[in-house]
Amino acid sequence: MAKVKPFRGIRPPRQMVTEVASRPYDVLNSEEARAEAEGNPKSLYHIIKPEIDFAPGTDEHAPEVYDKAVENFAAFRRNGWLVQDEQEHYYIYAQTMDGRTQYGIVVAAFVDDYMEGRIKKHELTRRDKEEDRMKHVRINNANIEPVFFAFPDNEALEEVIRTVAAGEPEYDFTAPDGFGHHFWVVKDPAITAKITEEFAKIPYLYIADGHHRSAAAALVGNEKARLNPDHKGDEEYNYFLAVAFPASHLKIIDYNRVVRDLNGLSPEEFLERLEHKFVVVDKGTETYTPEALHNFALYLEGHWYSLTARPGTYNDSDPIGVLDVTISSDLILRDIIGITDLRSDKRIDFVGGIRGLGELKQRVDSGEMAFALALYPVSMEQLMNIADTGNIMPPKTTWFEPKLRSGLVIHSLE
């Protein structure tokens, strides 16, 4: 059963939240972070992307860059830009995008739940990325950024969310990207107790987004337990920062592909090869969006095509075989184009659906790419089914939006 607890959050005073809060470290590069933080000493980028305080081109993994994160974190606290709550709290964090709001509960999640598989994952992690975040957590002795969890819907927790969100938010702002962020502190001890009690009835939590952050946070907590001769199990390092959303609140958006060449085929030969496994319909020059599972949109030479996988080319009873990312990876990218490793092949790139299908068209029309493939998004049900069956999703399958804003609350391991 999922074990969570409230914690003494470290967070910005209300009037400073928009200056401190930032996008997550992994959705932008150093140059973009430097531009967004320009003229703003309070930006969290100085802690999560501290290379911006060095000359452009500085290695973001250099020891002095990690040291700078610690120095900046201490300065933020000294300056009163980040202040620790006196009491332990849970928090409610809601995000609004395109008129739709999703509500999550900010918790300290239990390291052992991750280590023992009660916090389920659906993606492979890369050791180098884990190591980078482990250094960041270890050296700051804090989870500066939260991970993004989902849990099976629970009516009692929905009631908690409704009750708390009926009050005045602590923070309420629209970020530069147009997404709304709303944040409440849970101050009623009865509601706090209810949250702990209800999570204890939930068998599993699911990592929606942030597999590397989850791994890093849990591994550092586990490491601290091993190295502490007086370890008791109730220390703060046994927990890490997460925002957990009811599964029905979340919407996964499409994650699309653009490919540089046709593997020596002419466009006509490529379409002819596709006909073997797909029903191909020329949709003309108007943008075509996939309409259902196993239907794809192909953009090639100024035209959009509907591709529908023929029966027998996929396995709906296999959690991985049913995925459109598997069908397209096997039947198009591997069998026709010769791309076998999505993680390392330089002939393919991936475009999050937040950028729209216009981005796919632009990258093909510019001549940079030969064709684009738009996929129907994965469902939360599919994601949880894959995690439950111990399977791993193919690379670049899910894209969650909006991303969690970093800097609204931090969890100290002290």
C-alpha cells in the first residue's frame, strides 16, 4: 500500500512566486534557461540549471556547477526567497490548460515504495541521467523538483481536493506559456490525516512523468539509509517529493515522429510498401489528425495521408503490441525505413504534441525531414496496464502537458 506523509515545504513567499517558479530542468537547454532567467536573480534556474551563472558553453556536469547550485539554494533561503513552513503539510496543486484543470496532491512519497515496486514505472532510465540528478539531490540535500505520479481514482481524495480547492489559493498565477497554476496549503489536521489514510488504501502509485527524477530521489534516499549507522526509518531522507494526480484528471497527448529519409525509396515506392500493412488514404493538403487507435497521420511531399493498420498486423491482447508506437516502430520505421533503435538513430526525431501538427509539416516542408508521422495518444489506462504487467513502454511514447512548475515547493532531506 502507498505510504505518503506531509512535510515542511520550502517555498517562495506569495508575492515572489512568479519570479521564483520555473519550467522543469529537462524541458529546456542551458541557453534557453539563461534567456528566461535574464535579469531575474530569484529564478529557480539558478538552482536547477546553475550553469547559467557561468560562461556559455560551461559543462553543466562540472563539479563547480553542482557546487553553485548549493551556494544559490543557500542564498535563496538566506534572502527569504525560499522559506520553510513551520508545520508539516500536504499541498494541493492544480494546473489549467485549454480550459481544463487537473488537481494533484503534493506528498512526500516513500523511498521503499519505489525500491520495492509499489511505485510503478513504465520507462527505462539512463544511468547517466540518473547520476546527474542524484548528484543534484545529494549535494543540495533536497528534492528541488517534484516527480509526477498518477493513482487510481479515489472518491475520498477527490472530496479532499474539492474541499481544499474551495478555499483561497496560496498561489494563483498564469505562467508565460499561458498555463494556469493554483496551489493550496492543507492546514486542517483532519484533512491531513485523511490524505495519509486514503493513500494507505491505494496499492500502487504510477510514475507518469519524471522517471529519472524518481530514480535519483529514491536512490539517494536509499543510499543515505545505508550510510547512516543510526538509521531508524522515519528520517526525512526516506521520502521524496511528488505530486500525485487521480488518473482520470490526466490527459496524455500525442508524441510524434519526423524522419530524415525514405531509406532509398521514392515516395511512390514508400506508399506502395505501406499499402501491405495499412489502408492508405490520401487526405490532400488539409492537416489530418489521427482519429482513433491504430490510425496514423502521415505527412509526405505536401500531402497528408490516413494510415489504418490492417487487422492481423497488431495484437490487442498484448499490452505492448497494442500500442500505436509499437505498430509504427515495427511496421514502418523498422521494416521499411530500417530504423531499429529509436534511442540512438540520428535519422529520427520526436516532437511533442504540444507543438501541434504544424511543427511536423514545417520540418518536412523545410527539407530537413522526408516525412512525419502523427500518432493517436496513449491512454492512462494503457500506461497503468503496462506498468501493472511489468512491461516497459517503447521510447518516446508519452507526453504529459502541462508540466509541473518547479519552485512552488521543495522537500528538504534534513
